[in-house]
Amino acid sequence: MTLEPDHEHADGSLRDWMQSGLFAGVDQAAIDALSDRAHRLELPAGNILVRQGDPADSLYFLETGRLRVLIETPTGNKAVAQIEAGEPVGELAFFGGGTRTATLQASRDSVVMVLDRASYDAVVAAYPQLVPAILTAVTQRLAAVTAKTPPMEARLPRVIAVVPCGSSRIDPALLGRLTDAIRKTVPDDRQVMLVRESDVPPGPASAYQAWLREHEARRGYLLIDASGDPEWGSLVCRNADGLLMIAETGANPAMNPLEQAGCAAIEPPNRTLLVIRAEGGQPIRGTAAWLTGRDPHLHHHMALDSEADFRRVARFLTGRAVGLVLAGGGALGCAHLGIVRGLQRAGVPIDLIGGTSAGAAMGAAIAQGLSVDQTLDQMEAMFIGAKAMRRFTVPIHSLLDPAVFDAELEARYGNADIADQPINFFAISTNLSTNDLHVHRRGALWHAVRASGSLPTILPPFIDTDGNILVDGGVLDNVPVVTMRALKSGPNIVVTLGEAGQVWRIKAAYQSLRRRGQLIRDLLLRRKADSDFPSIVEIMQRSMVVASRIASRSMLREGDILLSPPIVPGMQILDWHLGRKQAEQAARYVEQQVASHPELGGLANPSA
């Protein structure tokens, strides 16, 4: 395929835009004068048209391609909108005589018609009737822009370049199966097309862009195989919205030139990595090597013998992935396992799991592929058998000795890496070093669970390899819905612990609170305290449960489903012996919710 640029002057399209857009109603002679003075600018993907703060001394019209609107923030440029072909660019700043309020970057190979201020002023001097027409049009345009809220973050890539990773090769059968899975996932009115180089008529780069505009307008998703000819691959990547990188287990992970071109053209939020293995039973190792240098927004493990994996990836690509958000709450977190069991029985998929504290611990086990019963066995062995939360120490760094707790976590989760889990997972902790949330998506799984459950004063903080001081995620976000929403589009099942209206009262009067002398004697005599007063652990965790219930209601959005399973009567934060009963009760609760709430039942087998 010949990919030479097309330098033919396209002033006809500019005249058409002027007559129907900003300059509607203006004399034809004035329009001809403006279009004759404009010049054509080719802007490759990734190049900057204007920068925020630049003088607004030119008017632009986007003939082909797409521009990304970037706003400078303290943490870097943030994409807030995009401009499609056929739209004017920068007209408000140009006519207002100010400076550019945003940076404009080509997200695809683009062609821009440019009219500088000197040329515009010369035409206005000859045709003064332009002024009132322009003022009216600019006022209308400003009103429309003000009323419009461009949710850039919510826009999913619909033109997806598919590239091989390292020494991997793209299996045509794999792409065919993935395309079929996407077809079964999207609504009937959106077509899905798999495109190879042979499907596109030969010609210059402009011919491909014209073909792309035509097919993009009437299809929901285009999956374009960019492998093969290097020029073809580069062209596809420069004119795509998303990058799908295919990695085969056992291949060399060193980045190839096509990947490098794709990553240069497409920003990390729109990159996805698929790690392919032959069978679902094969162990997953070494994913971190595939992540290096590619910086995908998400990665997915896909077994060729698993149609469920293909359907899951299709849901992610089309914005229909189901997230499961699990709150912290100690032993009450066994309810999460019942929720999982109920969802599995109902056929509701779980595509990404995120949790805090106990929610992180339960979610990590499920993400590993453990069954509900296996996870319950592990929790009982850890908290009842080993008494991991019952070993006190000298209260300098914490009240509890973390040695048994850490050893149990390491034994339960092994040397597993978060990136190697068959189900996507993240955990939340609070970073005291940066005074912010810490999202665990890489590294040792047990480290993430340990950090997320490090109750201040109860357990010492966890110190990661970068020296960050990490404590329980519930301090800042016990229900990480916002983090889940930042990672994917689609519905979220949000599980909080503690029913609305549930009352926690104790029988003891305040005056019966044991004083210092009594406590010391009981400790020295190894006498078990007989008191109804809640422990420090119970108070801390209960406080986070209350906070999560209040916060979760305001964080929910359309499509999210809030589940608050009933708690076993009298069950407290440390009552791990009631864990199985709590899980069973939560599973029955889910069955009732599926039967009575169509939005939850509607998630069952969404792509079957």
C-alpha cells in the first residue's frame, strides 16, 4: 500500500464549512476571499497545533483527523474534550483577541485549514458586512459551548489498532474470536468490523483516512490489525483511538518498533495489554515484564480455551465490564464471600475486583481463583487457628505483634504478583508519606493486603520498597468506588458492611469501664477480661464501617448497584467464628436482590 501524503489543496471543503457554519449568511464573495487566503497544514498524530497561553492569532478549521483539547493542571496536562473533523478550532479566542485557553494536540493524523489574522483583517476591510454576522455566530457558539459538558474521560476508543508485543505474533483466529465476542456484547445497532490491510483500498495516506471516516461513521467498533507492513502499521496507529497489544506467553517481551510507534501515538489511558496463554489451568507468571515500557491502562489474561475470557475482554473494550467494590470491616467482610457466591450462582460476571482492608483480603483471594469455601478455610485458619489478630505486644509501634499476621498473609497469598492474577484486582491503602490514597495494582499480593489492612495503632504501618508509610485504606476511602470508576466504564456492584438502621449498643454502663489498675492486674494474671466494652480494634473498624456507609451513597452513579447484606445478629468485627454463617446469609441476600431488582439480574450473562 502506498502511503504518500496527499498535498492537493482542499479549499472546497473550507468554503462548504463557511457557508453552513460560522459564516452562514455571509456574501459568497467574502467567503471566497477568506478561503482563498487560507492555507493547508498537515499535522501528524501527536503534534501540537497551539499551546495554552499562545496568542490567538489564527483561525483554524479541522478538515480531517481529530484534535485533543488539553488543559494544564498542577499534575500535568488533562484531556477535557476533543474536536472532530468538520469543526472550527479556536474561533472564540481568535475573535475575542485573547490567548489560547487550551493546548490542541493531534490525536490522529490531521489536516487543518489556517487563516491568519492579517488575512482575516484584510478581508474584513474589504467586506465590512462580515462583522455583524460573525458576532452573531460567535455568540451562539459560545452559548452552545458553555452548555456542553465534554466528558473526555468517558469516551471509549472505537477505532482500535491491534499490534503484537515483543516477538509475539497475532493469530487471525484469535482476532476473529475477539471480534465475535464484541459483536455479542454491543447493542444490535452498532456494527463491529475486523480490518486487515487487504481490506483497505490501496492509495495514499489520505485515501486511508477517507476510508476510515466513512466506516467509522456507520460502525460502532473497528478492530484494525496493524501487523505486517511497517508503514501500514504506523499509519493505523497514528489514526486510532486505542491500542490493543497482544502478548503471547513464552515470547520475548522486548518492545518492537511497531509497539513503540503505537505507544508514541496513543496515550496510556487508551492502551490495553492482552497476555495470551493456551489453557486456563496454566500458571501465570512474569506479567511484569510485559508491562515494562508499555504502561497500559489495564491488562487482561486470556486463555484460548476460555470463552469467558473473551467475553470479559469484550466487556472491557465496550465499556460494560462489571466491577466489584468491597468495603473494609474485619470479620464482617466474610459477607463479601457470600456476595461472590450469590453472584456466581446468578451468572453475574466479576471482571475487576477492588477492595479496602478486609475487602482487599477477600477480593485478593477471589482474584487468585480461590473458591468461596477455600477462602473461608484460609480465613478461619488465619484468624481462629493462628489467632493472627490476638497477639499483643509492647505498645510502641502498635498494640498487636504483626509477626504472626504477616507470616499468615505470606503463607496464604504466597509470592503471587498482583499483575499475575487471572482477575484484575486492586487494593487501597492510605499513604501517610504523601497524604493521599495509595492504589496497589503491581507488586506482591500479600504486601497490598497487609498495607490495606494496617489499622492505625492496632498494627504497625507497612513500609513499601519506596519508603512509603502505608496504613489502612479505610482511613481515607473504605469503599473505593471512585478508583474503580477511574479504571473502567460499566456497572459496579458496591458492597458495604453494616445494614442501614443497624444499631450497635452494649449492655455495660460507662461507669463500669475498667481502670488502669484493673487492666494491669488482668494482664499480669493472664485473666480474661469480662467486659462488654468494645475493644480498640472494634472501635476503629466500626468507625470505618460507618464512614463507608455515609460516603458510598454519594459516590454511586447511574448503573451502580449498592448491596448492604444483613449482618448476623450480634456479630462483631472480630467474630471470625461466625464467618461461614455470615457468608451464607449474604448469599441468600443476593438471591433475593437478583429476583427483585432488574438492574442486578440484568447483569447475569450479559454477553452470552
